Amino acid sequence: AVAPRSRESRAGFQLATLLALAIFINFVDRGNLATAAPVLATELHFSATQIGILLSSFYWTYAVSQLGAGWLAERYPVQRVIAAGFTLWCVATIFTGLVSTFAALLALRLLLGLGESVAFPCSSKMLAQNVSIDRRGRSNALIAIGLSLGPAFGTYIGGKILAHYGWRALFLS
């Protein structure tokens, strides 16, 4: 009886670690525009208002879409929902480094919010399905570490990338 519990614990820890890494990257990624904003605004001749709209637009779709993401995670296989969201998120990030117009950046920020909205509803469902109740606190703590370290790491490393390679490299790397 000990071996299955041990295997279950190890699999739950591995899942929580992967989700924490995904959330870490999620939080690094969403902050890239804030790091790049001063340089991007100068290069693309965006006003402070335009930068403000770009920075806030992510949350317009992110907040509202979490409800839909939760519904999708309950109705469809959660692995597919999270994979689709992460695909949208990656596409939006990569294309952000390639475009140069306000409208295109706005559309990509909205798409980024939509893609990233799956992270918490799906990770919660995956933990509930795969981690025993007595281990969920630790699993959620790992995820909290990812969301706490992501912005700090992203700002620091993002600043270094920005200084050496320019703002586009933040989204393409």
C-alpha cells in the first residue's frame, strides 16, 4: 500500500511543479510589455494614453475570460483547454515582437489575456483531479511561488534583454 501512495505523491508533485513553471512563465510574459513600454513608446511614437491602453487591455480579456475558461475546463478535457490557451498565449507573445502598429499590439494583448485566462481555472481542476487533498496546500504553494517569482525574474532579466537586444527580443526569446 505504500508504493502506490508514493507514486501518487510523486506524480502530484511533478504536476504541481509543471503548473508552477507554467504560471511562472505566464507572469514573466504578461509583464514584458511594462518592461518594454518606455523603449517601445519612443520607437513606435505611442502616446502615454496608448501605452496605458496597451498595458490595461490584457486584463480586459483576462478577467472576463477566466469565467469562460473555467466553464470550458469543466465541460471539456482540461488538458486540451490548457493546451489551447497556452497556444494562444504563445502565438500572441511571439507576434508581439513582430508588429509595429497600435492596433496590432492591442489585438495581441487582448489575445494574450484570452490565452492566459486558462491558467488558474485549469490548474485548479488538474490539481483537484490528480493531487490528494492532503497535498493540495503544498501544490498550491508551488504555484504561488511561480506567480510571485515570475514578475521579479521577468523584470530583471527583461531589463537585461531590453538593454542588450531591444524590446522585440523580450517577446521573441
